Amino acid sequence: MLKDIFGRRKKHSSVSNEQTKNDIPEGLMKKCPSCNKIFYEKEMAKNMEVCPKCGFHHALSAWERIHSLFDADTFEEWDAHVQTSNPLDFPDYLEKIEKDREKTKLSEAVVTGKGMMDNRPVAFSVMDSRFRMGSMGSVVGEKIARAIERAKDEDLPFVIFTASGGARMQEGVLSLMQMSKTSIAIKRFSKAGGLMISVMTHPTTGGVSASFASLGDYNFAEPEALIGFAGRRIIEQTTREKLPDDFQTAEFLLKHGHIDRVVHRHDMKKLLSKIINMHGKSEVSS
Amino acid sequence: MQLLEFEKPVIHLKEKIEELKKLTKDSEIDLTEEIKTLEKKLAVLEDDIYGNLKPWDRVQMARHQQRPTTLDYIEHLFVDFIEFHGDRLYGDDEAIVAGIAMFHERPITVIGHQRGKNTKENIRRNFGMPHPEGYRKALRHMKQAEKFNRPIICFIDTKGAEPGKEAEERGQSSAIAQNLMEMAGLTVPVVCIVIGEGGSGGALALGVGDKIYMLENSTYSVISPEGAAALLWKDASQAQRAAESMRITSYDLQDLHVLDGVIAEPRGGAHRDVEFQAKEIEKTITQALKELTNLSVDTLLENRWEKYKNIGAYEEGTE
């Protein structure tokens, strides 16, 4: 096994960790952190970043996700021009934002818009955990609230994929208030009869799990995704309790009755499409 | 009474003046002049200390052991308070109290976080940190208020949601989220007042309303200063610095356009004069209800949405 080879080499020669890492050609091969198997990146991408060996769901970027869900060339992005500011004058905040913009080519931690899913128009918000750990500040809250409002106005179903460490510290209480803003938008959408599906991906924690992520008509999660309000470390430190291994995983939430289903990425589009079809207003009225 | 570090000079000077007064009274020596000088000095010192409270000083005030709690204000503000228990699903969370009472001859629903003033009470109240059943109890009462067309008064005073295994198992996230969404749609006026600490999601779960006020020395924050320091600088002892950078005081929130108003506290904090404090709160609630009561349900809900829609800071940029 490749893993054994690497292990043996480390033991008996002076090859450093750094060099070992370099044995996996950058941009060509990828190691699964769950089973340690090495795969071609192309193979992994083709498999929607699900490990072909052990089924581990690797993070998807927002655009990879959008491509995996919507019919080719049918999506448009909304509100990309809404830009982060620094309301608390937090030191280095905008520099960090700029860095993540360059790294991810995204303007913020969420991409919102509209696309066709099996020929049906759907409004979406897809978060990207690479951008400031997917944390929610004013822009994330604003873009999601606008997407929900627009879904209401255009009578579209709304699908959200969450990936977030929670509220963004650098915007303080304004981040907290985005939980209210998005939740009120959902209430309005729901009252108008709108269908909302939330899919929690790794990780969905803190203020995001305690607002829109949990407010879908249907709430799903990807396998093994970490989902919870308080962080595991904080709970362990405060309560000195031993936490089960599966604590705050998608499967744990399913067991305790907090989500509707755990859904494999390969089955996602089909499931969402089916559900949206079953709520199709035209069918009902005709 | 628990003394806070920053106010010790004031207290020491006060004690000294008292001593001199006693001496003047009990002996032949006349110290009236000295007392007068010291009293002048005291006034200046008080102005200086209480007029320039730093964020961290206010954090200490908000957490003061004797700071009045929800039940204190209920006693002073309302008559015939009847508390009701339980969420009808799992249990009764004593970190949140809820019930009905009369306010100016009109029934209202009152809900608030409840912390203790000593260790025993704090254990009973879990230090004011709710479990999911607390939020669900609160929501049950809000829905009932809606049914009987009673305004809702919420007092916010919590370090935050209980960080524990059972709270997660019983759906902390979804319980908080449900409250946010359902409060958004309540057809009766909701007035929220932060009376102590407004800690993160646990506070917000009672905090979606038509009016949000804060007592002058209360705080409202996405995370505790200690937590922020640990996350941002990997050092919980930097809490003081975090309290400043995070902008968590009532005046900060007013500047950030989150609040409808700051409610004045007596000099030295609410615990120095509960009656004065209750009067100030009473004025605020009276005014708020006057503004909200005659609005149509549509206007009420539309205004509520407008209020929250406008919270946040971003630049529109160009498309």
C-alpha cells in the first residue's frame, strides 16, 4: 500500500516530511485525508470530490457545487457587487478579505443566483468554506436575504448549501443580526408558500446552523458533515464531558431527529429535483 | 455589595468622608471644611470614573452579581405576574422565565432569561444559559400571546446558549432558529430589552422584535470577550482588548444602528437603584407600546422586516 511505503521510507531514510509531501505532484494527485489513499485530481473531480475508495466527501468550492447541481450554462449570479466593508474598523480585516478573494476568486463566502435544475428554475445560495471559513458577516446575510426575497418575488423554489464556521467575529454584533435578517426573510418566503430546501455540508456550525441552515421545509446533510451550535472543544472544556465519536455529525443529527435525511453527493441533484417537482405549482394548479 | 475594581477609589473616598462626618459628630473637632473639600473631590472623581466608563468596565457592570434580573424587573414593573412552566416536549428550563402579567391595566406576556445572584441560584438557573427547552417554552408563550393579542416584553440577560452535549442532542440550533423565524411573524408588538449580557444566539432567540433597547451598562455581542480573545488571538486573557474591538456596549450598538434606544442607568449601575431603573424601563415600554399598539398587523410586520433588513454594513459596488 502506498501508505505503507511512505511510512517505511520515513522510518528508514532521511526523507523529510516536506519531501514526502512533494512526492505527490502538486495539482495532479490528491490524498484522501480519511483513508490516506492517493488519487488523480481529475478522477476525484469527476467523482464530485467524493473519495472513490472510502466515500469521504471532500469540500466543494461554491462554483464546483453549482456545476454539480444545475444544468450546464443555465446559471446566473446575483448581487456579486455587494462588497465587504469594515464597520468595526477591525485591524487587518479587509486585508484578510482581499487575500481570500484572491485565493478563491469569490467576492465573499456565498454565491447566490438562479439556475435550471432539470429544466426547472431554482434560486440558490451556496456557501464556500474556503472564504473566511464560510463565516457570516453583513454581506453573506445580505446576499442570502436578497436571494430569498427574489425567490419570493419570482415565485421560485430556494435551495441553500451551507458551509460555515458561524458568525464572523470581525463584524461583531452586525454578524449576529444577520441571523435575524435571514430568518425573517425565510418567514416571509414561507408565508408566501415558497419551498426552501437546506443542505448542510461540512462544516455548518454556530450562527449559521442556528438560523437559515435549520429553517428549510426540508433539511438535509452530506455524510459525516460536522453540524452543531457550540464547538466540540468548548463543550469539552466547559462540561468536562466525554463526547461520543459521532457527536455533531450528520448521522448524529439524523439519529436525534434534527434533519430529514443524510444525502450522498451523487444522489443530491436527483433528490432535490424530485422534491422540487413534487412541489411544482404548475402541476398542482393544472 | 460586590465592588468593581474601577470604582474602588470612589468607594474609598466615600468611606473616608463618612468617617470624618462621624468624627465631627462625636468629638469636639470641627472637620466641616475638610469634609466639604473631600465632597467636592468626590464629585469630580465620580464624574471622571462613571462618566468615562470603558467597555470592560461596562462588561463588569453587566455581570455584577447584584445586577437586577428579569424577576426583579417583573416585580417592579408589572402586577399579578403569573409564571408558567415547561415546553410540553421535554422539560422546564429555569434559565428562562415566562408568564403573563398586567402592565398599566393591560395584560402582557413577559419572557426573560433568569440568572441567579448566588451560587445556589445560579446552579438552579444554569447561570442563565438556556437549553433548547427554554427557547421552546419561550416560543410557546409567544404563540399564546399572539392568540390572545397580548404584547410581548422580552428581557435579555444571558452569557449565551448552554454549551453542552444534551443541548446539542436536543437540537439547540434548530430551537434558536425556530424562534428567530417565528418571532419574525408574530402579529403582536414585541419589545426586547437587554438588561445584562446579551450573549450571541442564546440572547437573539428572545431578541427579534419591533423595538430593541439596551440598558446603558449592558452588552450585546456575537461572542463573549473571552471567547473572542481566544479565537482571534489565541489568548483568553486579552478579553479586555476584545471588549473594545468587538464594539459591544449600548452606545456602540446605537452607533451601529441596531438599537431603538439606550435606557439610562443610575450612576454606578442598575444595582444601585432598582426602583429608578424600573421607572426608566417603564417609561420606555410605555412609549414603545404607544407607538406599536395601533399599527395594523401588516404595517407591524413590514416595519419589523424593514428594521432588520437595514442592519448590516456593506458597500453596494458596481454591477
